[in-house]
Amino acid sequence: MPYAITVVPVMPLRAEPAHRSEMISQALWGECVTITVHGQDGWVRVKCQYDDYEGWATVNHLEIIEEDLFNAPYTHYTANWVNTVKMNGQPMQVPLGCLVKATDGAVTVWGKWQVQFEETLKTPFLDETGLRARAFQFLNTAYLWGGKSVYGVDCSGFTQTVFKTLGISLMRDAYQQATQGTVVDFLQEVKLGDLAFFDNEAGRITHVGILLNDHEIIHSSGKVRVDPIDNQGIINAETGVRTHNLRIIKRYF
């Protein structure tokens, strides 16, 4: 299967090969994929290297690369809310949390693209202070179904992107992330960085957020926001209405 790398700031992944189709996820700049199906009109079905998520993308958002680059490790991430890179000498603005296979300040080659990093890159590092800082960089970002960036993010895209800057790999969707980590039995026992999961009336896990302590959570609901939480779930800080019912708490480090 051909290997490719994302060469636009944010690449939509769609359920079907059409621009009007639902966006189910995204791949950020620098993320590698395998092309599994070549469709019509420039559409390709891809499988993301980072989380194995699959969807349809347009081939002009990708560049074919050699297997050696595909298999190289992700070594750094873009650390600012927006970061300047150069693609064949032309500037491009890419969001926080793009994983890249390069060294700080390097010039590297992705197929026909020469890539130069203008901003300081950072190495993923497990640190509670860093986790809080990364999470708050998303504050007030609009909720976007399928979104994974500070330009628009859904609940599990938010947790996944924050955690990957710490070197912790989470799966894509909330119900998948709930299968990872270890259970925390009581809300009173949580620490910064634990994830809380919430279910709907049918018992399906549909929401996730990052616990700041035993009474506050940062999550993407309408926008990325901080709300109070108790043993029953989340309460909207502005309206006082309970919005999400707590199902389980998990720890990842």
C-alpha cells in the first residue's frame, strides 16, 4: 500500500468520498497515512498511522513518501497555538499538536516538498504542568464534530491531541479511549490528567474530558470550557444545568 504524509494544516477525513459527507476525523500536518483504496475524482481511503482511524481524504492534501520516512518515529510536536513552517519556501500556518518526524530547526524532505521549521518544536514529555498548559491552550476553541485542532475540536479529539504532546497515545473516539488506562474508583481519588467518561441514556460512552482536580473538568462541549463535576457528572458553570452523566474515570500515567 502506498505511504503518504499530510501536507496541509488540517486534512478532513470523511465517511464517504464526497465533500458533502460527514467529517469523522482529521489528520494534522505531518501525520502519515497508508492509502488503502483509490476512489474516483481524487478521493483516497486512508488509514492513519497514529491511531489506525480510517476515512476518505482528497489526494491533493497528501504527498507520497518512501517507506523509510513512514516508519521513522515521530520525534517532536508543534508547541504554539499556531506555528509557521515553510513548504518549498512558502510559509504555512499549522496548529498546535502536529506530530513531526524531524529535529528542531531542521530542513527535511517529504517527497517533492522541502520542509523548514520556523518555530521551536518540542519533544513529547510526560509532565502534569505541561498537560495543564496544553489543555488550556485549547480554551474557548469551538466544538467541531471530528475536529482535532485548536481551529475546532471534538471531545475525544481534544483529549487525544493534548495527550500526544505528552507522549501518550490515545485512540480516537471516547468509547475507545475508555478501554485504555486503569480505573480510578472514586472522584475524590483523581489527579490532574485523569480522564472522565460520560454515557447517554442507552449506556453508550459519548463524551470525555480531562480532570483538573476532584471538582473541575476541562472538556469540549459547545467550546472547550472548564465546568464543575461531582459524582453524578458535569454541571454547566454558566447555567447550573447538569449536562453529562459520569460513567467511569481512567488513569493513563
